[in-house]
Amino acid sequence: MTEIFGTLGPACAQVNILEKMFLEGMTGMRLNLSHTGLKESEPLIGSFWKAAQRAGVNPQLLIDLQGPEIRIGALPAPLTLNESEEIIFSLKAQTLPQKTLSDLCRHEGKPFLVVTQLLASMEHSPYPTRAEVSDIFHAVMDGAAAVMVTNETAVGKYPAETIRYLKKTAQEAEKVKRKASHAALYSV
């Protein structure tokens, strides 16, 4: 199953909106610390956990650290990891096409997350474009372990609807992948 991530922000700061997003299929969220701190984000994080609990979801919270100086230096807050938890540092490799990066990750057996303004039009519109739906579909077909939206849920007008389309499109791609895989098994 493809993980579905939104981004925390003012548009989805209320518990009831976050709960709707979880009920639409969101499995986790990103907290962007580029313009704020962890301490200032505590109310937002609290709303996130409360909404998840109400929706019966055990979500992941990804924390995007502020700027290069912190990314290569110390973390802005104490961080304790249990044995089953992990921390992932991402590299921004924007010079390679997404398909090439997807192929590299699959070849290395590494899960990857696609975050490329997947539903940018939904920041202002309740419906995605065909091109956006196609991009999500292909990301999942290419093996993405997760897909994430950013401004669409952080500051957009339709955060729950955005998650609904993201999840629905990912599910359709997963169905096609399963059928193709099943057909390949029996075509030999």
C-alpha cells in the first residue's frame, strides 16, 4: 500500500479538518520547520495526534529540518529513537528526472517518496487536473512507497479533498500494478 502524506499548516490546523484528512486515507504528515520552530509548532502537532486518535490512525510524522545549516549540523531539538524507529535524511537530487531516480531506488531496493507539487491546482481548486492525476498514477506505478503533497494541504483551500484524490489515484494505480503482476505470472 502506498503511504499518503500531507503537510501540516494553517489550512489544516483544526482537529476536525485533520481528522477528515485521516479518514480520507492519509497515513502521515510532514512538518516543515523552514519558517518556524519545533516549540512554536507544538499546538499543530497536538492537533495532528488528537485527530489521528479520533480517526483511529497510527500516523507517521516527518519533520523537515530548517535550511542547510541545520541539515548538516545539530538537530534543533533533542531526539530519542527507539530500536524500531528510524530517521531518514533526504538528498534533493533535482537534476535527475523522477523516472531515473525511481529506477535507481528500485534497483537498490530502497523505498522512495515522491513530492513534486502532485496536486498543485488543488491549492485553489476542488478538482485536480488530468496531468496531476497522471503524475500520481505513474509515481505509484514506478514503485513509490509514498506520495506527499505540500502547499495543497498546508495552505490550500481543499486539504481533505486533496488527500481524497491522492489516495484514490494511488489505489487505482495499485490495482493496475496487481493486475499486471498477476497477468505476468500466468503469461509464462
